[in-house]
Amino acid sequence: MTPEAWSALMNARGAAAGASAREVVFRRDKVQLYHYRSLSAPAPVAPLLIVYALVNRPHLLDLQPDRSLIRGLLQAGLDVYLIDWGYPDGADRLLTLEDYLGYIDACVRAMRPPKRRRVNLLGVCQGGTLSLCYTALHPANVSRLITMVTPVDFKTPADLLSRWVQPLDVDAWAGSGNAAGEMLNQLFLSLMPFRLTQQKYVDLLQSEPDAARVENFMRMEQWIFDSPDLAGAAFRQFVRYFYQQNRLVEGTLTLGGRPVNLKDVRQPILNLYGRRDHLVPPEASAALERLVGSRDYTGREFDLGHVGMYTSARAQREVPATIAEWLIKRSATYRRRR
């Protein structure tokens, strides 16, 4: 079923994804920057920009009122922005990783009033990898960095996706165009084929009839199969530079003619990852601690999987509070030092 058909079905059921009020405050090409309406008294911290992955859609972070990382952050008093990458088409096939870092920079500049020098970044999955690169190249723009289920070491033993990608001929996969989102989605599902393609339907059919449960299930299905294509040039770069050559760990990554060295990331860092993450194993994220130049590093492992980090009941209780408390504590320390 196409993304448009899923959306029409969900809207007809009154179950469309996206729970929190927001407005578009900046646009460039297909990229939009959202600013969310506050739900609580403002916390004394810099605004938070969420950088999601280029794969799938960011509304997973705001799926419904009781399953929303963004809502939890808003209730904690954070000023939340989010980048929506849109749906790349043939006109975007030549966009590179450098171009996407440029979009991040444009969004950072758009959300900064004249007296506000820096922002906080929350990078999610592949968006965390991009956020690390951006912070290393533009350290003066970032106050604090939070990475969530972010791949850093792309060649850890438990990384099933990395094993699959190592021999991949990326030129043959994408050709001169974009990488098809539907094909990438099938790859992700194939990593745990029974659990992700059959067991969930069996569990739904065996459960007691419940309209709310079905609508919850449909929201998640909509997100899973709403898979944008990836700009071809950026896709080829990401597979080669990160998965196949592991340049971030090797210290050999160069973007836009500039070296990307994680030792240049000296901001306070909060790194969140899931013990049961099958897409980004915890070791792939935890490697960040030994690579960055920050003296204020906090790693936090949750007994959750990749998607569970945003949508599970435990995540709703613990993850937004962890982020907010970490930011507020460091903001207070910074003010005292000044």
C-alpha cells in the first residue's frame, strides 16, 4: 500500500500520526523546519533541534499522545524543533551528505535569534551520525549534543545490517538515480523476518478485539511502509564512507573538503542506546565514548529495541525525562561558571 493510501485510511479512521501542534518556520527545497507549541513553562535551556534519519519519516517521534518522545520533551519545558527531510525525487538524486549538512546548518541559523549563539542537537539513528559530523565541523553552533540509537562504529560483530552491506555494489543498487525507499525497507524487515513480517500479525489476530489497539497497530504500519527514497549520491556516500570503510572510527572521513574528526566534538554528550536494538547494536553506539574529545560524556543503555526507544511505555516514562534532566543540569552548571 502506498504512503498516500495509508494516510487516507488512517485519516478516515481518525488515527493520523502526529500528535503535537507545530508550525513550519523555515523551508528550503523539500526540507521543512517545524517548531512545536510549548506544553509547559519553559526550561532554562537553549532550543533543541531534532535531526532524524533520512530513512523513514520522523513522525515516529510523535506517533500519538501517549507514545510521543516529542510530547514528553515539550511537557518537560523544552523548546523543540524538528527537521523534516521530505520526499526526495529525481531532482534530488545528486544531493550529497555535504548538502544535507548544509540543510542542518540552515535550520540551525533559522532558529537562532541574534542573541542566541548556540542550539542543542538531538540526533536520532542516522540523524545522530549526521549530527556528529555537523558538530565536528561547526562546533561554535552547538551547545550540547544528544545522540539516540546512533551508529558510530559500523563494523561491530553484532551488526547484521553491516554484514549485509559490506559487499553491496552501491552503484548497481542506486544506478544514477535514487535508492528506492521500499527496497531499503524490505532490507530492514529481512533482518528479523519472522518477528517483523509475520509474528506481529499473528499477535494482533490472537489478541482481544480492541479498536484502540488496532489503530495503534495501523499507525505503526503506516510509519513502517512510509519509506522515502534516498538521494542517490548521499546514499552511495553513506554506505561507502560509513558502513564499508568505517571512516568515522578510522578518522579518515572528509566532507566538503574538510576532515571530520570526532576529537573535535568537545561539547557535553548524552548518548542513548538500546540493549535489544537489532539495527544499531549497543556496541556500535557506545564506541562514541572513546572517539570524542568531550570531557563530559554520559552513556545510557535502556533495555529496549530500536523502535521501542521512541514508542514503548517505558520509553515514555524514562527517555524524555533523561534528556530534559541532563540538559537542565548542564545549563545550570554553565550559568554558574559564567
